[in-house]
Amino acid sequence: MTDTVVVTELSKWFGPKVAISEVSIGFGPGVTGLLGPNGAGKTTLLRVVAGLQRPSQGEVTVLGVNPRTDSAVYQKMSLVPEDEAIYERLTARQFVELVARLTHVDDPEGRAEAVLGTVELLDSADRKLGGFSKGMRQRAKVAAALVTDPEVLLLDEPLNGTDPVQRAQLIELFRDLGVAGRTVIVSSHVLVEVERMADRVVAMVDGRLAAVGSVPTIRAAMTDIPRQVFIECSEPRTLASALIGTDGVVGVHVEDSQLRIEASDAGGLARLLPQIALDSGITISKVEPLDDSLESVFRYLVEGR
């Protein structure tokens, strides 16, 4: 699909501090998770894409235009910032209607009613934002971002402060928006939630791109790091002896009825196990990868930085 957000040779510095260094990447329809440790440049990247900060070098286009010079794009792009960006004296309804009017949305009252329902805030819509919990404020900000029905949605830690039910609802909402063809870029440190909502991951470390792709693709590209595989079987020591020295197996650890295998070739191990078990009369009850999760991949990316 055609990229709706294109970042080309982007750098951003604040005095001597380099926040982003020579980043080039495109974002298209669907949900992309933007990951990185604190100070990696995630928030700065989102703010530059949103047009709130000027690039020090390089360029950004959103829907084919420069967000710094073409204000019309703000009717098609929304940002949910991590910082509190609300008017505490306004009710949730007044806040969302204000955003609708400022962006010239047709029928601001009706549209505000619709998006407040989308984030399940109608029951509290006439309460002042100053009395909202952190999670409710997050949902109010998401409602304000959705009021323009944006094609591009930028979300900076949108799940902060939300309870498990609210998180599940927002994750489902973001996934639905991605399936509907919207470009959704989500910055989050909650890796489990990112794995649930994003099909594509962009990892940043020290202001640079560290990896781009799906979690399995990124993990498969880390050929210098052996795969960790858990095996539960009837004769662990016999299986361990049979595996030691075989091609692709670089480590074997036995604990009770369990083995942890380090394999440079996980596919080769998968083909080897059934034959060894059959030849040795071993019953294998469980085989499970231990480091194919987003959390493991992310840990590998930031180790030794």
C-alpha cells in the first residue's frame, strides 16, 4: 500500500542533544507500534510528524504534504499527546465539541456525541475533565482526536493510566481503525499491548532505527542470537545427549523433566526432534519457543546500547 506518512533522512537536535538521527521510514494503513527505551526519540518523531516541531534536517510528508506548511492536513491527522492536553474546566462534551469546531467539522455536537460513545464516555460526558481519572482523560483525548475522522492517527502512550477493561477497549478500537485503512502509529512502553494491536513494529534506540517489521521477521533477522526453545519430555537426559553436538544446537540445559535448547537453526531443530524422539522411544509433551515475543526481541535490541 502507498505510505501515508513518509520520513526522509530526518534528524532533530536540541542544542548539543541529538533526539533523532538520519531516520528514513514510511508508514501506511494499519497499526504500527513505535517502541524504544526512554530517550529513544519516539515522542520527538511523533511531534515532528504532527508538524509541532521543525526538522533540523530532512523532511516529513503526511498525505503528500508538509504538515509545517499545509495546515489543511490537520483535518485529516490527529495527535494524542502523552502530556495532559485538556482544559480542566470544560466537560468532556465541551472539550470534544471545541476541537470539532476548531477543525470545522460538520455537526460538531452530533460528531462529539458519536466519538464519546466510541470511547464509552457518554455517561460522564457532562462532567468536568478536572475531576476525571487519568484513564478517563486519556479516553477524552482519544475522542477529541477522532472527532475529525482522521486518516492518520498519532498516539503517544495512549494506554497510560487506563485500567484493564479500558485498555482492552482502546486496543480493539485502534485495531479496528487500522483494519478500516487508517494509518495508526502508537508509541507505547507496554509491550504486551503493542503486540496485541500492532502487526508492524518500529524500534528506535538512541534516536536511530534499530529494527522494522513484524516481530517474527525481526527475530528471524537476529541470526547471531541463538533461539531459546523449551522442551518437556519423558527422558530429558537421553534427549539432551542425543542433541549435543548436532548441527544447529549450540547449548543444552537440563532441569528435572525439562530442557532449554539454544539453537542457531530453529527450523532444523524442529525437523530433528521427531526423529530423535522416535529412535530413542522418548515422549515429547511440549515444545515452546522462549524468546519469540516482542518483549524478548525488544530486550535483544536494547542490550549493550
